[in-house]
Amino acid sequence: MSVGKNIRTHREANGLSKEELALKARIGVQTLQSYESDERTPELDTILKLSTVLDIPASELMEFDTDDDSNIDDELKALIKEVGQKRTKLLLKKARDFSEEDVLKAMNFLYDLNQQKK
């Protein structure tokens, strides 16, 4: 599902009208409408406001389900299945904030930490 569809789904699950959610999140009704119809994508601070009002983690609003995974190779599919979609998404979302060098340092740190446990 898209961010907009996630917002609408959680709004409806909470029994809120668009007007009620917009008022509680302190955004305009038209703005909320544009998010739910996927005309616009909310900024992170708006997603945080909405997630607070809807009482769900912001990551749930930002989750996408795509049926087209034809561009993903078999090894990557197997890794996603093994690690789990939620952890994979979390790792990838965090990884994009760091340089390749930072990611390698973090991976080495995690490897060393895992070796100390053994």
C-alpha cells in the first residue's frame, strides 16, 4: 500500500473522519485529502504527527507493499525472506542515510560483536 492508502486505512480503523484527523494532526483537510489520494507525499514531520494521532509507529504509515518484485534477484529475495520484510526495510531505510564507508564500518562492528558472543 502507498503512504496515502496507509493513512486512510488507519484513519478509518480508528473511526476518524478526515476532518477529525486533520484537526487533531493540525493539518488542513485538503492537505490530508491530497495525501490520501496520493497526489502529495507528506513530509516526515507530518507523518510523525499523523502516527501520533493514529497511535501507530510512523514506519507503518511509510510501509509499501509492491507486487512487482521482478527486478529483485533470487539471492536478494532469499535474504529478505530469511531476515524478514520489516527488518529488511528498517535496515535499508537506515542504510540510505549513511555513506558506503559508514555502512561497511557498521557491518564490521556487528560482525565483531557477533563473534564475541560465540
